[in-house]
Amino acid sequence: MSERERLHEVVKERPPPEDGQTPVARLGLGLLRFFSAFAVPVVAFIILWLTFEWLRDADANRAVIVLVAVAVGVLGVFLLYWAMDFAVNRMPERWRESVRPWVFVGPALVILSIFLLYPAINTIVVSFRDATGEGFVGLENYGFVFSDDGMLRAIRNTVAWIIVVPFFAVSIGLGFAVLVDKLQRGEAVAKSIIFLPMAVSFVGASVVWGLIYDFKVFGAQTGLLNGIWTAFGGDPVSWLSKEPWNNLLLMVIMIWMQTGFAMVILSAAIKSVPDDILEAARIDGATEIQVFWRVVLPSIMSTVVVVTTTMVINVLKVFDIVFVMTNGESGTEVIAEQMIRWFFRNDHDGRGAAIAVILFLAIVPVMAVNVRRFRAEEAIR
Amino acid sequence: MTTTTPKEVFGTESTPTPSLVRRIFDRWQVKVAIIVICVLWLIPAIGLLISSFRTSALIESEGWWTFFARPFDTAQWTFDNYATVLDQRGFGNAFLNSLAVVIPSTVIPITVAAFAAYAFSWMEFKGRYILFVAVVGLLVVPLQMALIPLLRLYTSGEFFGVATPFPHPINGTYMAVWLAHTGFGLPLAVYLLRNYIGSLPSSIIESAQIDGATHFQIFIRLIVPLSVPALASFAIFQFLWVWNDLLVALVFLGGTPDVQVITQALAELKGQYGQFEHLLPAAAFISMALPLLVFFSLQRYFVRGLTAGSVKG
């Protein structure tokens, strides 16, 4: 008998897994399967829960806590999926394939319902309620939003932000992208320099610009702007409390941060304009400036729109810069910052919620443009 | 130039070319313009870098630009600011806390979104399309809108009057922040990953199924390795977003020194008016170190991640 045939015999001799067993044994096996289907996810969940409890109350070394937290967070999520799949595999066959998709999408749907859908609806409801979020007050909060001095200033400022920041960031980014395209060397370095501020937090950027806008009542000026100003014979100025110019100074920070984003995307668009069109225009005697306005700009217009709308959304939500630089004082309020102020400092849930709803209503149309555009692009690709 | 491409030959023959002087002048203008913009962009960063290494007496008594008058005077340099910030002002701790927040806050949404994206692309179930559209629709909800109800949910431990499964109180724990960031990042992640995973060739998935692989195995062994570029760009976007975030940390993590993340620590240090002014530049640099490292090492993915993020509400 060859090796192979003997193997065959061995396989044949082994009884098929469940056949030929007594009903009791089969029931026992079924129960075991049923039990493990539940037990494994439950045990996984309990382990995670206990670690969370420990993390919250532990008094251990920070580094150890951090390590455990990272391990639990990273491995925990995978463990949960694995345990759920384990459970599904032990279900009766006819259920398996109809349950499995829900193991895959279920967690995402649950998280989204709890963390976005429910809060969004709840915020709309609370925006019709009073300071504690209990009593119904109708449209009072919205009336407040459009009549309070601080809020009106915030709306005015936000509109200014929406116009100024995208305009300058996109213009400078576009100009830079066009110029840098003509360089033979150093394009990557130049782009990195402009793009770099994108990696920095708003708080970090505020510290950076603090060194520019700083004002000292006594002694030498340590802020660059005052340094230059006094060198030309001016008296030191407290720039950040100088209405309404302080708003402009805060916008400069945002422009500094966002120009790189516009530049990178527009640069890619410019490079995708076909060379033969440009060449044809040049042969026809167009100057470089004409080529830009008549050929390049029209062909990248849709990208310019996307970059601008994206930036409008970013600007609408700007909070950190104002919060850290001026704390919304000296007439520098913006909508997103007011929302936090009313909710956390003035403890008025209803008004905070109403401001959040306004923010949402402002974002929806801009977002619709973006998503439609993104889908069109995906369809082409 | 010794070699000429056909294009250049063509160009010089058929157009009334500007004189050589004129062309060089053009180049020169372009270069100057680029250099001016770059210098303008760099000035604030250079100011920060210089200030972070100067002695506290100098920082308070003169502008950082005076450094250029005497760059070789070594007495003005010091590492003290960094040492003080890391040690006494708790930035070492805050850096660790930021890591504890940012790593799971990046991994969890990617995992959850990748599983969901796979199901939306390659599994049959009722309401698949409608659910996907609903998920993408949530892109428009700004996170400001979720803050108030979530904070209540966290502090009360109740959800529509029913006790939640969260350990109570969850507020002020890492998990509170992870879950919040996961929720806020999910619509974008599902959307991007579904576009990518859905565009993978169906033949590989079908042949794996014929070989008897389960969906779970296909996902782990095939889909995840094939989707690395998409996963990486979202990971970088989310990483930067979470690392640089102040608002979510402020609301859900609370401000106690032992848990606060690095942006909170920095904002607080800046808030202490004037008192710690000499420490701010060093502190800011510490907070930027990791994003900058990511920026320089993964620039390609980084740019793609940020462009992909253009549809986040």
C-alpha cells in the first residue's frame, strides 16, 4: 500500500464529525456551540470593560497607563470584531450569511447613531429649550442669536473671515503654484515651506504668531510687528486689542495655515492641464499672463471652487485661534467660539445649541457642493 | 543646456522668442517672488525656533530678531526652556497623554470603517445602499453640533432615559475621547474606504470565496493589505486632526493636569498671561515635533490624506 493510499484509508476510517452520535451528545454539542457563541464576545467585552475601569482609577505610572491604554484601544477593537465573527461561525448555518454583514457594518452604524445622529437631532431639540435644556421656549434662542450684540459681531466677523481667508489663501496659493511650476529646481522645497503650517495645530500657530503680535507696555518690544513699527518711529501698539484690525490679524494666522492646502491641490490641477493646449496658446503669441488667465485658470476652475468651499467650511468652524489669541474679546467673536462660550462659560444650553444649529445650516449648502463635486471626480477616475 | 528636446526646438523656431536677456529676467522675477513668499512664510517659524533656544532673560528683554546681529554669541543659547517645559510644566506627561489619545483614536475609526466599507462593497444585505448614503450624509454634521448632547450622555450615563452600557462616568477618560473622535471621523473614513475597497477587482474576492475563504479571512488577508494606500492617507489625516485638536479634548477629557493632552497644556501655558512667556516657544515646538516628523517622513500620503479630507464637515 502506498503512502498515499494509506492516508486515504485513515481519512475514510474517521467518522464524520457529528454523525452516529447519540441525540444527547448532539444536544450537548449544540449547547456548547450556542454557549461559546455568546460567551466569547461577552468575555471579550468584560475584559475590555475591566481594563477601562482600571485605566480610569489607576494610580500607576503614566507611561504604563498610556501603554495599556494604547494596547487596549488598538487590540480591543480588533478583538471585538474577531469575537463577533467567532460567534457567527457557531450559529446555525441558515442564519450565518444573513447575520454576518451586520457584524461588519453594525459597529459603525451603532457608533454613528450614538455619536452623530442622536446628538445632531438632540441639539436641534435643545435649541428650542431654555438654559438648562429642560423647559420649552420656542424660537427665543434664535431670536437671541440674531439680536445679541456679541452674536451679531460674531456673525459679522465670521462673514468677514469667510470672505477674506479663502480669498487670500486661494489667491496666494494659486499664484505660488503657478510660479513654482516654472522653477527647474527647488520646487519640492519651496512647496514644503508653504505647506508646512498645515501640520501645526491652531494652538501652536497661535503661539507662533504671538511672537509677531506681542505687545509690551514697558521695555523693549519683543513682537516683530511692534519691532518694525517702532523702528519706523511709531509708538508701540497693542495690536490684538485694536478693533477692528485685530480680526484681520487673526485671519492672517488662518491664511498662513491654509495657503499650503490651496497651493498643493491647485498645483496638482495646474500640472494636469495638457501641455499641447499651453503650447498652442504660446505659438499663437499669447504672453504668459494671457496663458494663465485665458487657458490655465478656466481649465482648473472647478478645483478652485472645491478648494474655496473646503476652506469656507474650515473657516466657519474656526475656534482655537480666537480662543487662544484673544479669547473672543475686543470684538473678535466668531460663531464657533460663541457656541462654546454660551454652552460652557455662560451655561446656557439652549443658546449654545441654537448657535450650533446656525453653524450646521451654514455648512450644509457648502458641503453639498463639495460632495457632489467629489462624486463627479470619483466617477471620472 | 547641451541637449534640446524637440519641443524647445519647435518653440524657438516658430515663435517670436523674447530675447535671452528678457527670458533670464523673467526667470529671475519668478525666483524673487517665490523666495519672498517663502521667507514671509518662514519668518514666524524661524522666530519660534530661535526663541525656543534663547535664555529667558533675553526672550523677555529683546526681540528674537536681534539674534541676527550676533549669531555667534553662544551665551544666548540654552536648552533650559525645553528641560523646564518637559519636566516642570508637565509637557512630558501631556505628550504621553496625546499619544494615548491619538493612537487609538486613529486605529479604531479605521478598523470600524474598513469593516463597514467592506460590507458596503462586497456583502449582500438589505438596505445596503440607503445605509451607505445615510452614513455619507452625516458628513455635514459639524462636531460642534454633537458636543452638548454627547457631554450630557457621558456625564448622566443615560440615553433616552435608559442606562447606557458605558462605565460611569465615562467623561474625562481616554475612552470618551476615542469614541468621540471615532464618531466624528467615521463618515469620512467609511466614504473614502468604500470608494477604494469597492474599486478593487471583484475577481480576487470571488476566487478567494471559491477557495473557501470566509468574509473575515478575505478581509484580513486580502482587503487590508491591498488597501494600504487608502488606509495610510486616512490614518495621517485623522492622526493630525486628533493630535492638533483642542476642542474635543477640552470638552471630553477635562483639564486636570494628569490627563490633559499637549494642545491643552499649550493653551493653558499661553493663558497664564506673561508668566511663562519664555517657555512658550519651546513648548510649542514640542507640540509640533511629531506632526512635523510625520510630515517629512510621509509627505506623499500626507498630502493625499489632506486632500481627501476636503469633504469633512
